[in-house]
Amino acid sequence: MRDLAGYILKRGLWMVLTLWVVYSISFALMRSVPGNPFSSERGMPPAIELQMKARYNLDAPIMQQYVDILKGIVFRGDMGWSYKLEDYSVNQVIAEGFPVSASLAIFALVFALILGITAGVISAVYRRTPADTALMMAAVLGIAVPNFVIASIAILLFVFMLQLFPAAGWGTLSQIALPALCLGMPIAAYIARLTRTGMLETMTKDHVRTAFAKGLPRHKVITRHVLPGALLPVVSYLGPAVARVLTGSVVLEKIFALPGMGSHFINAALQRDYTVAMGMVLIYTVLLFVMNTLVDITYSIIDPRVKLQ
């Protein structure tokens, strides 16, 4: 328990340092682009542009802007006001978009785990059979094809041709099912390959051969002795899988017109909405850091030989 507390404390300190570095780099990159959030407004008189810059403190020196925004985030948890969404703070934008993105990510990960582990187990148990070949070919295809291409094909097939799902929107299971399937498909392909490889490696272990020699039923040997060891690579992959879910959802939310953080992120980047873009980058960084920490802790629980450093 003491090791776990110390590990979490160290990871927390590293997260603070990482957030500061990400904030500094993002701030520098945003300000290095020529222009400002209001310079692209058509026909805006120079006096009005100056007033808008003064309202959002964009007329202050760069270092003062850097310090003021950082102080607001650290001491008040306030990321400022959106430059493009009138009367909306960044905190409000995140509060409205996060539940949508989180729901999409959870559905996609659950789908990927169920489909990927099932396909990997079947492929390993029936090795060198047509089922194994078909599943691994599908896995290679799922890894190679980007999820936005999968989404385009799925929309043509399931929305316009078969009319099984709505084209866009949010709030019902039918509206979340198709984007979650498209987002989770590449992850399911990776998990299937990892599960198959882990299963084949674990099945050569002495304790598994002993279990078969004792006459235990095949399904019991697989579920009790093979599968737990085979899932360790899958657990390790969950950290990068979360990263793929978050980055993939940015595009898919735009394709399916979902009101999540990804849509706000793209709009903020295109419209130079500095505060919203910064807030999204920091939130994504926190989510990735927390998920990687949880994966490390889970791995040490599953395999006691792994010690938290």
C-alpha cells in the first residue's frame, strides 16, 4: 500500500511538470502563428479589433499573457473565456463536451475489448484454420484502414443503403452505436492480434501442459490458465488505446456531428480560439496521463512479479 501511495504521488508530480511543459509549448506555438483570433474577421474596423484584443488581454505583452493564463489555471482552475463562443467559458465548453466524448470512448473501448479478445481467442484456439486466417486478415485490414475511412464506408452502408442507424445526432443508443463501432474497430484489431499472440505463447507454458495432462476440459484450461496470462499485453496496450480513442474521436465527432470535445477542438484550431484549444490540449494530456497510470497499476495487480517503480 505504501508503494502504491508513493507511486501515485510521484506520478502526480510528473503530471504537474508535464502539464506545465505542454502548456508552455502550446502557448508558444499558438502565438507564433501570424495574426490573432480577430484578424480573420471580415470587415472588422481596426478600432473594433483593438477593443476586442483589449477585452481578452491580447494587447498585453506575451509574457504577461503567459503568466496571467497560467495563474488562472493553477489558482482558480479557470481557463478563461472563449474568443468565438460568446458568453461561454472554456470550463463550460469542456463540461458540455466531455460527457459526449467520454461516452463515445467508453462504448468504443468496451466494443473493442469484447470483439478483440473474442476474435483473438478463437484465432488462437483454431490456429491455422480458415477461421484463424479470416480473423487475422480482418485484423490486418482494421489496423491498416484509418477510422475516418471506416466511418465513411459505414455511413454509406448502414445509414444510406440499409438505413439501420441515423446519420448524426446524439442522445440515443442508435446514435452512439455507429460512431463507437467505427472508433473501436482499429483498436479491436490490435487487441485481437495481441490476444492471439499471448494465447499461443501462454499455451506452451508448463502449467498449461500440466492442466491438459490432468484431463481438465479445454474451455476450463483456456479460461483459468491461458487467458489471464495472455491478457497482460492487452492491459499494456490499453494506455495507447486510450490515446487512439481520444485522437480518433476528434475526427469522428466532426464526421458524425457529435457535440463532444473533438468538435470544439477542431473548431478552436481553425478559428484560432486560443483558450478553448489550450483547454482541450490540457484535458487530453490529463486523461492520457491518468489512464497510463491506471494501466500500470492494473498490470502490477494482474502480475505480482511487476513492481511499481
